[in-house]
Amino acid sequence: MSIGAITNNQATTMAASTVSKKSNETVEEKKTNKSGFSEEAAVYEKSDSSQNSSVKKTDNSAIIEQLKLDAETRKQQLISIVQQTISGQGKALAATDDIWKFLASGDFTVTPEVKAQAQKDIAEDGYWGVEQTSDRILSFAKALANNDPSAASELLDAFKRGFEQATGTWGKDLPELCQKTYDAVLEKFDKWVNEGKTSTDTKTET
């Protein structure tokens, strides 16, 4: 076979290979859309929007009801705490008054330690004094609210209701010590709310 014939055969083979390759490429292009993604993509079925809406609505309702229940439980807890605390403060003061009356009669002798403890309990900075008692009430409120000032309004209302119940239990106006404690709690609630507003304003500016 001549060299020319071999060359012609090779050219023919190469041409056939090129045509075959282009043909295959054409077939692949048909399988691919203009965006480069296969036409055999996954098929998505239309979801039932009405069913999804119903589920979301139900979930939201459950969450709202739970939040309301939590808030009411929180208020009732503070009412109970305030009633017990203020009543305890009044009883401590009354007991102290009885002690002093008993001491004044001279019928018995009290040790210096007992006298000192009684004076300490009813002092301004004592356990049943205005500062410590009002601090405890505010601490209870903050704990119930997870230290969230936005809940201060509802908890302040609960404090007032608890104080009223304590007054009813007492049967008459509570002692002056309790009234001073009431005023101190109101002031501390105001301070708590203002601290929350300042914190919010600072975050906004940042």
C-alpha cells in the first residue's frame, strides 16, 4: 500500500471520529437545558398551603396560651411571696413590741444577746427593716421575670395585690414599717424599669 493511501485512510478515520464526537456532544446538549442543569431534575409536588397555615396557626396559639399561663403563674407567685413577706414583717414588729412591753413590766430578765437581736431585726438595715425587706421583694420579682424589665409592670401590679392581701390578713392598716417598705419597693421598681430603658437605648445607639 502506498504512503498516500495510508494518509488518506487516516484522514478518513479522523474525520469519522470527529463526526461521531460532535454527534455525541449534540446528544448531551439535548439532555442539558440552557442553564446547564439536567432536564431530569427532581420533580416537586405542590404543598398543601392550607394545611401548613393550619399547623402554624395552631402552634402559635399554643405558644401564646403558654405565655399567658406563665405570666399568670408568675404574678400569683409574687402575690403570695409579698403577702407572706409583709405579713412576716408586721408580725416581727408586733412581736418586738410585745417583748418591749414584757420587758417594761420587769417580770423577767432578758439577756443582752436577745435584746440586741430584737433591735437588729427591726432596725432600718435589719432583716425586717425597710431596705432588706424591699430588696428581697424586688429580687423575687426579678427572678420570676428572668431579670426582664419589660415584665416589671405586671409584677408591680402583683406586688400591690399582695400588699393588699397582707393588709386584709392583718385586719387593719399595716404598721408604719410596712408602709415605708411599700414606698421603697415602688421606688426600686421604677429604678429597675429605668435601667432597662437605658440599656435598650444604649443598644439602639450602638
